[in-house]
Amino acid sequence: MSSSQFRSWLDVAAEEAKAGRDSGGVPIGAALISAEGTVLGRGHNRRVQDGDPSAHGETSAFRAAGRQRTYQGTTMVTTLSPCWYCSGLVRQFGISRVVIGEARTFFGGHEWLAENGVDVVLLDDPDCVGLMTEFIDKHPNLWFEDIGVDDEPERDA
């Protein structure tokens, strides 16, 4: 696969991220790509819109793809490094490759994926970085809620 192919797939995920942002949600988009290079499913983070904490970009794309006989050879393309939940989805179903737009604003589980045989491609795309940086600046509480960070001080039990 070429870098230009990865970037064209990232464009699909970025469109989804912008759709998520424009509908009041967290701008993270994803697409599941077949071994032949076609888009099987695409989606964006919908946890705010749906009130569903499990509706991440990768899970939305995965669900939109529907059942597949196998996920071997498929690629999950995401605008942001996948969290542990989404990294687990990749491992659970044997998705072969993950293409990541950026990992500056959030460094998820992609090293763990690589250590466990998943081909990881980090594009470090400035547009993806800008999209998340702008969102984090405007909505820090929503961002920290989404990534599971508890900003409350610890209390003695």
C-alpha cells in the first residue's frame, strides 16, 4: 500500500470527524477498509449525539460495515490514535492494519497493537491535529469526559 492510498482513506475518516463536530459531537472519524481497498463502513464518534459512551468513531465504522466473513486484511482508518476500547476491537476481530491520522493530542493503544502484530501506520496529519486541538480548546470538559479522564481529585476511601 502506498502513502497516497492511506491518505485517501484518511480523507474518508476526516469527513466523518467533521460530520461529528458539525452535529455537536467529538470530531473523531473512522472507516473500515476491505482487503481490496473499498470502504466497508464509515462513522464518527456519536457518544454525545446518542448518549452512548460506546459509540466511538471506530466502533461506529465497524458497526456500519456489518458482519464480515473475516477481518483479515482489513484496515481501520481513524483520525486519532485508538483508545484502549477501540484497540481491543481491532485485536478482537483480527483487523490487520490501523492507519492513524494523529497521535499528538491523544496517544492511545497503537503501540500495543503494533507489538501484537497489527500493522500500524501513523500519518501525523496536521489537519487531524488541528481539528482535535481546536475541539479540545473549545470543549475541554467534553474532551476529558470522552477519553475517560477523571478530573476530580482523588478522595480517601
